[in-house]
Amino acid sequence: MSVAFFVSDLHGRIDRYDALFAAVGAERPAAVFLGGDLLPHPLARQSAPGHGIDDFLPGFLGQHLERLQTDLGTEYPRIFLIFGNDDPRSQEDDALTLESRGLLEYAHSRRIDWGPYPVYGYSFVPPTPFLLKDWERYDVSGFVDPGCVSPEEGWRSMPVPAGEVQRATIERDLATLAGDDDLGRAIVMAHSPPYQTGLDRAALDGKSVDHAPLDLHVGSIAIRRFIEARQPLLTLHGHIHESARLTGRWKEQIGRTWMMSAAHDGPELALVRFDPEHLDAATRELR
């Protein structure tokens, strides 16, 4: 099994995508994991010359992946994609269209086998202060941190079945997704990092709302409990851009599970390289 790439939080930045495509073309990884927040901000008028958010996937990304597929032939990598909380769910059909063309595999709420490694994707994050709620869920209960907006408020690009917003939690979703599967060799790509790790530290020092100090850790309690209980081989995360800068850590372990983040708050692409058989040797490069 060759080295795989993991990136996240590209936010429609063409220079970051160009760096990724160049690395894929030069190094021929076996797989590329795209961990969410991939599209331009929903309120951005245009992301790339000739490409607004509504045609970013079919226009920009699809064209570049087709070119890579032509150039690499049989060495074209498996590409696994999930969305993140800044990606409107209205673009989900475009991701499925790219999947039907053999360019990528849409992993949200699915198990997809990559050789001996089952890959699970999950896009939802706990409530944030932001107003787009397509990919937000209550975490383990109906609690919402001070300063955050309930999933029952804000706006959505797609309708939601009646009652889903009130009842659904990340905890229940993960239990359904994994079922009784043995996760000993599983790779779980979840946009939110686990709670109270070096991967979910936000720059909220000294801030409060209505005199209530804000929690500096903003990841998912449900995802942390899932990792502790089920011990997948590897989990891949993004979402909290500044965490690696604040903590000095982009990877760490809970038990036997390695957890890695490709979120970055600088202008560069953060490119994580890993071999599932040698996770302790994983690297992260800014390019």
C-alpha cells in the first residue's frame, strides 16, 4: 500500500488546489482524502476565474480531476470526499455526479472499502457560531455552547425532514454508521476533531458570552467517545484552523487510534502524508 494524502479546509482557494494537484501528479499517491470545507464560502461571489460556488465542483474541480485522470491513467488515486460545515449541502448532487463519472467517491455517511481498510466519512460538526446549518448537529444532547447558534436556527441550502434537526445527534449518527463493524483497520474521516485534544483548540482565550467563559476546545464529544470506545486505526479531521499553531500538534493518539488534522490558518496548503501501515511516520508539509 502506497502513501496517501489528506487535506482539508481548502475553502475554494485555487492556490491550495494547485499545490495539491501538483503533489498528486508528482508523487502518485494511492489515495487522496478530502476532508471538508472544500468550496468557496457560500457568500463569496466568485472563487476562481469563471467559477462561482454553484459550478465549483463540476467546473473547476471536475475539470482538474479529469485532467489528472488522463495524465495518470492507471495511477490515478482513489479520491474520498466529504463536505464540511462551510460547504452548502445543495452542492451534494454535484459531488455525486463527479462520483458517477469515476472521478471521486463521496464518503459522507458511507463505508467504502480501500483495500483492507474500510473508510467511513462523516461531515456533521457540533453547533458553531456560524449561520449555515446544513452540516451541523447536536453533539450528544441538545446543549449548545455559549456564543453558538442552535442547529434549529440559522439557514439551510436544502430542506430537512421534519423532526430531524431536533432529534438527530452526532452520537447516534456514528453508532448507525459503524454498526457492529470491527474498526481495527478503519479510517474514519470526520470534519470535526474530537473534543479536548490538540486538534480542537480554538483561539478563544479570555473570551466570554454573558459573563460565561468560552470553552477553548470546540471539537465533538461524541467523536471523542466514539474513538475511545471503538478504536479505529486512524481518524482524519479539519475544521479548527488554528489548532496546530496554538498547540503545536497536528497528530496525536487516543489508545491505539492515531488522529490527524490538516486544518491550517495560514495561506498555504497543509498536506498530510500517511501510510496506514506506518502511521507513526506520517508527515505534514505546508506548501
